[in-house]
Amino acid sequence: MKQTIGLIGLGAMGGAMAQRLLAAGFDLSAWARSPDKAKHLQASGLQLLPSPAALFDRSSILLTNLTTTTDVESVLLGPQGALAHLKSGSLVIDFSTTDAGVTQKIAAAFKTKKIGFLDAPVSGGQARAQAGTLSIMVGGEAADLTRAQALLEVLGKSITHVGANGSGQVMKACNQMVMCSTLLGIAEAVVYAKHFHADITTLVSVLGAGLAGSEVLNWAGPKMANDDTSATIAARLHEKDLRMVGNTLTAEQLHLPLTALTSQRLTELIASGGGDKDTSAVLGIVEKHSKGH
């Protein structure tokens, strides 16, 4: 039986993923809060439906790519949410970055109606979403992953089944912890080099040639060297993820000071008006603190 795919979340990542699914010939429809922003996707064959309920009613596989845990919980479990509409045997794949505990709650609710659920947060940013080379961390039942495999292979280069529901979100949290703390380390190195009047472009090249080399450096280093704060990934998204991790650390009484400091610096960036800047703009916050402010 042909699968009918529904999608909610046509932002930078969701829109890029939708484009790839359409190009691969999937029967894809969506609901968009701002339909005008999806016109370019309609030209590629996307069907826009008038309401979430209409989307849920026609979807055998539902994809969500939303910003916050609250958004996902509302769309999936709210009074007019997916749980009230999807048929038994459907499958939900959530690509959002959300709280692992809430993810487990959502998965359990769908299980009562014999609806599969995969938490499948992604890493790689918009460019890799457009190229179909995302890293996808999948939590859930192996049988549900098998059913989703062909779809996921259109979107990602690395698709890893990491355990039961919630495990995908744990892995994504770890990814964000390492990535954002690495970013902070690069910023401190740039501040140090600037203090001694070293050339920052040369610094980035030297770091990239050694063990300090990383994808984070490849992305953020040139931006810091050129004072380019245009968003590859908006800082507010990373700040949200680190704040969520921080809330979990508090609840679980885990003391991880590097993550806590990184979260604090990103929060300062947002408070200074940098929410829509690239996350590498945290360099300015690190520079401020280097002067004792």
C-alpha cells in the first residue's frame, strides 16, 4: 500500500527535508501556519492542507520538525492533535530536538493506539538537510525504523538506531553539548590569538590541520575570522537546546560545569539581541568576559 506522508514544520530544516522527499517522489502533504512561505514547495508538488486535522486524517506516516518540546507535545497530544486522528498502524517520526522524558510520554500514548513512534533528531544544519547528508539518531522500535528506512535514507547519510524511545533525544543532547562547548573553546582560542596580534585566518588553518580540527571549526572558524555573524544556524536554536539540557542536569542533580558555562554564554548572546545571528557570534560574549566584564 502506498504511504501518504504528512509534515508539520516547514522551517529551514523542515523545508529542506520536504524538498528532498518531493524530489524522491514521495506523496507528501503538509499543513503550514504561514502558507505563503511554502509556495516554492507547492511548485515542487507539495500538497498544502487547510488544517492539522485534515493532514492527520490522510497521513499514514506523520513527520514533525518543530522548535520546542511544548510545540511537539501540543501538535501530537493536544485536544485536536495527531493522537486523536491518526489511524492504528500509522507511524510518527519526530525530527525535533526535545526533552527525552516528554518524548517517552508521547511514544507511550501512541503505543496505546498501536501507532508507531520514532524520535529521530538530526544534526548537520540546513546545508546538509538540502544535500541529504544529515546525521539522524533514532530512538524507537526496530520494526518502525525498518518501515521508515527508505524515507530516512533520502534525508540522511548516517542513520543510527540508538535504542528505545527517548534515546535519540539523549544522543542529540550529547551532540549539542559537545558541539556548543567546542564552539566556546574556539572562541576563547580566537580571543587569545587576537590578544597577541596573531592572524585569525592563519589560526583557523593551523587548528584545522591538527587534532583541533573539526566540522565545528570548519563552520565557525572562518566566520569568527571574518566577523561574519550571518546565520548558518540561528543562535536561539542552540541556546534553546543547551537550556533544555541544563534543566535536565538540574532535575537529575548532575554537575557538568562546562555545559553549564556554555549554556550561560549562549543565553547572554540571546539577551544581547543575537538570537538570529549565527551561534559563532558567541565570540563577542567571550571577548567581553575576557576583559573582566
